Amino acid sequence: MTQTEKRAAIVAAARELERLGLNQGSAGNISLRDGDAMLITPSGVPSDRLRAEDIARMALEGPDGVYGGPLPPSSEWRFHRDIFRARADVGAVVHMHSPYATTLATLRRDIPAVHYMIAAFGGPVVRCTDYAPYGTAELSALAVAGLGEGHGVLLGNHGAIVTAGDIGKALWRAAELEQLARVYYLASLAGAPVILPDDEIMRTVERFRNYGPKEG
């Protein structure tokens, strides 16, 4: 994708997250890798007013906080940048405040393997981090560690992050994470959910190598 196409894709993705009920207004943020830089949604702009030219560009290396564009980047730019630095396989990062994922984050609960679709995130659990203030280096370190080699993490008392090679798969994972959180929360109200064994999930991870929207 060209930079122009990436900017348009970020705008479309931000609006899709709101349409799906995964974010509201200016909550959450989205970034795409762009060579040795990233493109990221600006701070405080609702998705229905977001324009391609509003997207900020930040180098992945160099002084903190330097950006190009008419508007400053999301206050959460740091964990986007640090995820791209830590994970060469990641081309897209989506941060959301979706209802069920955020509810579990306030409870500080990991999402266990209550359904085989957890394999879409690379392992048998989506972890929940401790709390750290938004926009801080502490929160970024928690997010990177919580992700590990996987593709989803809950941020304590905050929200969730999903990653992927491209924006299409990241949006798919965002919806799947919220559905997993919803199922786990509702099952926990009804009783004690049966957790699938780790070895079964890891077999499913292998089967999922070509599952879902294709990266490209």
C-alpha cells in the first residue's frame, strides 16, 4: 500500500470500529507501519470527522514525540511505536475501549481458552496487564510484555490492543477479541466455564496460520 492508501485505510478502519461498537467518538487509536515510520490517528478527533490528511507520521527511531502532520498524534503513540519496534511481524496496531474487553480489563482478568477462536491470538490466553497511566512509558512496557509473541492484550482498567500484519486482519481480531471477552464474561455469570487444554489450542494455532482475512 502507498502512504496515501494507508492513510485512507486508517480513516476507514476508525469508522468501522465505531460502527461495530468497539470504540466511540475519539476513543481508541490505530496505526500502520510505513517503512521506518508509523502512521497514527491524531489525538482527540472523532472518527466521523477524521480525514486522511489528519493522520500523523512518526519515525520509529529518534527523539520522542516528533511528528509530521497538522495535528498531534494520539496520546498513546508510545505503545504503538514500541510494539512496532519489538515485533517485526506487526504491520497494524488497533487500540480499543470495547465494552466487554474493557469490563474484563477493569476486573484484571486474563481471557482463557473458553473457545477455540482464542487461537487467532497466537496462544491459549489473552493476558491482562496491570494498570499504568495512559500515554506513559510504563504502560507501553506493560503492553509490549503482555503481548509477547501474541496478537492481543488487555490493558488493566483501560481497554485492549490487537495487532496483525495488516489493517484488515487487525480489524478482524478486534471484533474476535470483543466476542471472546463477551462469551467469557457471560459464561462466568452462568457458572465456571470449561477451559480448553493448552495443547489443543496450540494445535489450532497451527491450523489458523491461513485462517481469517489474508494479509498482503
